[in-house]
Amino acid sequence: IIAIVGPSGSGKSTLVDLLPRLRLPTKGVIQIDGIDIQEYTLESLRKVVSYAPQFPQIFNSTVKNHILYGKSDATDSDVLEAAQLSGAVDFIKLLPQKFDTILGDGAVKLSGGQMQRLDLARSLIKKSEILILDEPTSNLDIESEIRFKEALYQIRNKTDTMIIIITHQLSSISDADQIIVLNDGRVEASGSHVELLRKKNWYSRVWKMQTTESTQ
């Protein structure tokens, strides 16, 4: 799990756009397995990347159909596996028709945390090597955030997927394997949570501010 953090305007979203070549770098090189990503075909590159946005777009369809948007030819066992990995299967089993439950426009029958876990299942069913999550916990309450984090670490422990998380909420990524701090388009610092707290940088300052606010 790699977390990318930093103030607004630091370049986090731009970096995410560069990885699947939604944008092209004006200088420098992005490599996957030592190969410049511009040497990959667009199809092969995007095949290895899945993306879950901050605000999932869920249509008036079934739970199963939403997960299948990630891979239309997936089997029922693939759907179940993705739901289990994302932590969505627990609430899906409580729905009236389970995987065949109609969600309604905007998934009005689900909470914010449930929508996030359902959309995570949609991203996982593709079994991509790289999973990008944009502010996945920004709209969740504490309990939903904890469940979402549990799902992420289950994915890390049970798959070979590299998870890249873009976030402002530092508490959600304190256990990440590596944290990269962007500031004004540059890498200001990188390391584990403990290593970054030892340095005077944006991360240590904001961590202190956020933990102080949470205890008040």
C-alpha cells in the first residue's frame, strides 16, 4: 500500500492521471517494471490499472451488475470473491434480494461506506496489478472508515495488488507500507508513518493538527 498525501494543489490528482496516461508528462519518465509507460499500448497499460473514485457512480441496477462493470464476463464466483475482498459481502447478504437487489439511482438504499465497498468490489473484480483509490474515506464516518481500512489490508494480504491511495485523511493511511508527501508538484518526503513523524515536514505538521482535532 502506497499513500500519496499533500496539500491541495500539490499534484496528487495530476500524478494519478499520469499513471494510466490520461495525461502525458512534459518531462521525466514513468516506468512500470523498468519500462517507460509510453512503450506500452494504451490497452495493455490500462488493463493493469483499476480506479475507484471519491464519489462512486452507481446506476439503477443490481448489486451484481455494478460489480460486473469492472469485468463483464466475470463468473458468479468472481463476483463473490470480489465482494468478500472488498468487505461488501456482509451487507449484501442482508439486502432483500442479496446480489440481485436493485439499488435505485445513486444507490439510495446504501450508506456512504456501503457504496465505497461496493465500488471497491467493482474495481477488484478486474484483478488488476495496480488499484488507485482517490480519497476513499473522505465521506465516511469513523465506523465505515475502519471497515474500509480492514478491507484494504485484507486485499494487501491476500492478493498481489499494489494499492495507491490519494488522501487528505492521514489517519486512514498510517499503516501504509510507504507514504509519499507531495508539495508544490515535488516529493517533499517519503517513508513510513513513524519515519515521517520524525521529520519536520507537511506530514508531521498536519498529523499533529488532525490528531489534536480528533481528541477535542
